[in-house]
Amino acid sequence: MPAIVGVIQVISVSGSGVVHIGDVFKISPYSTAKTYAGAGSFNTGQSISLYNQHSATNINDPDLLDEPIAFNV
């Protein structure tokens, strides 16, 4: 079903970002990344109070591929 889209203003798209407007069959990434962080690492705000007694980040990842990108062109 076709999409009817009004006025759109895109200010910025990162190097590996995707802008999807309307119909699409397939969107595939060209790059992947994995980020490890402890408790409370990605909190944002003006006044945040964190009470983490002990924080340990588990980085054990037994699978070899999370998102293969071999055939994405």
C-alpha cells in the first residue's frame, strides 16, 4: 500500500544510519557494532542519582555472529 508523506526535514543522518520514508522491501545494515556498559552507563538527564552497590558487565558472548552483513550491498 503506497504511503502518503507530507513535508519532511532531515537535519542529520550518521554514516551508518538509514532514512526510511514510504514503502520498502528490505533494509540491511552495512556495519555492526557491539557495546558493553555497566549499570547506569547510558542514563541521561539533569539530576540522576545512582545507587549501584556492585556492577559487573558480562561480556561473554558464545555465538560467533550476531548480525551477519556479508551479502548486504
